[in-house]
Amino acid sequence: MSGSLPGKCLTTAMGILPHTAVEPALELALKLDIPFWPQLPRFSFYEDMYVQVSEHFPGIIVDQEKLRIQLDMEKFYGELPDYVEKMEERSYLELSPKYSVALDAFLERDLSSYPVIRGQSIGPVSFGLKITDRELKPIIYNDEVRDLLFDFIARKLNAQYGQLKEKNDNAFVWLDEPGLEILFGSFTGYSSHRAKEDYRNFLKGVNGPKGVHLCGNPDWSFLLDLELDILSVDIFGWGHIFTRYHQEVISFMERGGIISWGIVPTLTEEIDAQTADGLVQRLESLWLYLEKQGAGREMIYDRAWLAPARCCLINADGNASVEKAFSLLKDISLRLREKWN
């Protein structure tokens, strides 16, 4: 953890957008302080974040008709030698246009003036819990597959990071890890202790600043103790719980970690009920609580990014609510910069 990333209420957002066309989604992402290439699952099944990262993973079967992705073990062993032969080649691990319609378009832009740029990928825990073999067993419980999975996703992250860093030296790729919310239970054959050690070792193989995003309520003590540079949290939903880990949160910021405070809701009924003033007050109440627990006011602001609380594909109004959330986000950032700077 270097602490070199700028904070001060810069804005970013989750990669998944509800748009069905590349340009409007890309233009929206580029309006933020920390832009990203959009993931567009309504455009193509290959834009689904689980499908996206699976390109060239041995044994994977993508079924577009049934909208399903699965691992075939016989195919896994058959394709493994070819993967091992090519896994050192960055171009082999980069996302192809079939698996990401927006990445190349993003990289074609002049991104040099942004303070930071970002990519994203599903993480190994979430992928391993979601994807099953033919017997419907999550692949994270298969020892042989799991070892390859952690290494594979680290390589995919590093390939993407290499592409982004060529466009802006302050680049990083964060991990979407919804699976971390449910991992640390009593699962047969893969203990919580082993899972945590695997994750620590996995992060050691990831190049550049390391970030994790999730919308749930996981083991915050574990996440805040990891060697992460960025932790992105659904503060609108879970801020009252997250900040109760005040000692761990303060230590994380003192080590130079950035907290991306996901304060703006994206569901239509939620965002229609909010105002910029109300959301600023809601976030400031959490910051003032941390200040009372010993966090320096300057440090809270200096180590803060702002974001929507989560992505959203279920609104009936298409792109409208998400675009409203982005606009509200920028308004809130401006207000907080004026007040806390």
C-alpha cells in the first residue's frame, strides 16, 4: 500500500452500466474524475462480468442460448496444456472485442489528463463460487481448479493493468467480489482460514494498486487488514455497519488506503427519494463519527473517493436513473470539496 493515489472526493463508479450502446455508456464514464471502461451485459451475454473474465480459462463452456457458463472437467484437462504454453503472453490474456465491446474504445481515447483511470474484473472468490462443474459443484471447492483459478485471474488483471498503464501511469484494476460476503462460513472442504490465506497470496501476485469493490456486508475486519489500496463500499446501504469498525477503518486510511464511499443509490425509487443535501448530510454523519473516534478530518477527506452505491440493471427507466445518480454524484463531490478542502 503506497498511499500515492489522490483522494479528495474524486468520483468513480461501478463498471456495469444498463446501456445497450457503447458510446453513450463510454461518454458517461468519461465524465467522472476516475473513468472506467463500461461493462454492458444488456448489449451481449459476453459482457457479463463472469463470462468476461472466463476467456481462455481451460474447460469453460459459454452457453449463449441458455445464458449459462460452466466448467467441463474433461475439457479442462484437454485444454490445460495449451493454456500453460500461452499463459505468459499478455496479448493472450487481454480481453478480446468479443468479450468486451468497450475496452478498446476506452483505450483509444486520450486518458492522460485524468488523475486516475480504472478497469475492473470479477474476482476469483466470486467466480469460483458462481461457476460450477457438470455436477453443479462450485469450482472453488476443486483443489486443482482453484489453484489455477487464483493464478489465472491474477494474470488477467495484470494484462489489463498493463494496457491501462500505457494510457495513464495512475491506473489500476479493481476486483468485483460479491462472493466475499458469503465465503467465510462453514463450507465443507474449504475452510475460512484457508480461503483468507489464499486471498492474501493471490493479492501478492497482482500488479499495481489493489482494489476490491463489493455491495454487501462481508467480514470488514478481514478486508480492512488486507494489503489493499482501495476499498469500495456500498455506504448508502451499509455505512452504519462499516464505520462501526472504526479502528480498522482508521488504520486502513493511516496506511494510505482509499475508501470509495458509495453514497448515491441507483434504484429509481431510492434515488427519487434523495437530495444532494440529504446525501451529503448522511455521509458527513459517518465522517464526523470517525472523527470523534480519532480519525483526522484532513485524512478522511484526503483518503476519500465518492461513487454510486452499486450498479443497477433492473430499473424500468433504462439509463435514466443511473445517469441521474452520476449527476447527483458530481454535485455531492463539488459540495464536499468546497466544504472539506
